[in-house]
Amino acid sequence: MTHQNQALIVIDVQNDFCPGGSLAVSEGDQIVAGINALMPQYGTVVLTQDWHPAGHSSFASSHAGLDPFAVTQMPYGPQVLWPDHCVQGTKGAAFHQGLETDLAQNIIRKGFRRHIDSYSAFFENDHATPTGLAGYLRTRDVTQVTLVGLALDYCVAFSAVDAATQGFETTVRRDLTRAIDLDGSLDTALKTMNEAGIKVV
Ligand code: VGL
Ligand code: ZN
């Protein structure tokens, strides 16, 4: 049965977040088959794609003297510095080749502004600049969203919290996510999602 008022939001299932990628999430590729199986059940399927210009400000390589996974201060708040990843047009930015991208109606790209990162599918890391996804979902009468993808403790969690704040009934399918788990980030993300009323199942 297709759930007409439900959207499946597939976060960043891209080569750089899978084994062999530059910001590989352990077992990141093992969720692909399960996500594909879920897609036909949803009236709306949206993919997100982390899509950075070369030299993006979230890359440690753009900050002399700072290493990947250090935290720096940006005008919009603290920012983890990452290895170069998901550079526009590269193989690393492409979706995992097993992902059934044909079943998605929309692809939201994010992180394309050089001076601001974007974990969430809804807002950039200033928590103010919208991607347009909320309006897209409302226009299609979506009331409930289910999130899957990478990484649970960054882009999935930030997207889930914004979805709930935007008034969508929000579920995260934990079995169809994997985490980076940097300095307790997974525990923090689970706590924050719980407090936001998100169902993590
Ligand atoms: C992500 C770090 C940097 C993610 C994206 O998809 O969780 N994490 N860019
Ligand atoms: Zn990124």
C-alpha cells in the first residue's frame, strides 16, 4: 500500500559516505537495499545530496593548521571540519550506484554555498536559510515523514529535528541509517531527537 500523505526522505546515500569514500561511515552501504525496498510504499520520495564546491568552508583543508574533525567557530556557530567530501560533480558526490534513484521525485542539494554548511535537508547550518523542502512537502499534502540514510548523528538527525519543528510527524528508521559517532555525537543526536518527539524505530 502506498502512503499518500507520507514522504520518505533519503539523506545523503553518496559514495563519499560509503566504505571507500573520503568520509566513509562504517557499513554505510548496507542500508541501500532496505531503502530501495521502502521507496515504493511512499507517495513522495525525496533524496538529498551533499553538494559542496571545492574549497568549501566545512573542509579542514580550507583552514590552515586545522585537521579533519577539529571544531572551529563559524559566524553561525561551531562547525566540525571534515575531510574534503561530496565535491560537486565528482564520483564521491554521486549516489551509491545501488540506490534506486529513479523512484525519487525530487533531489534536494545542500551545502553548495561556500561559506555555510548544511546538515539538514530543511535549513542550512544557520538554521535560517531554507532549502525549500518544507514548502515542497506541504504543497504535496505530506503530513508525515520518514527519514533514512547517512549519517544518523549529523544530517539525518538535523533533518529529523527540523522536520518535527516544521510540524511533520517524524520517524527515523534506525536500521536504515548508520552513524559517524564522533565524540559522543550519536548519543547527543538520539537524545535531541527524543526530546523533539521524533519516533526512532
Ligand atoms: C554529513 C558531515 C558533513 C552527513 C555531510 O551527511 O551526515 N556529515 N557533511
Ligand atoms: Zn558535507
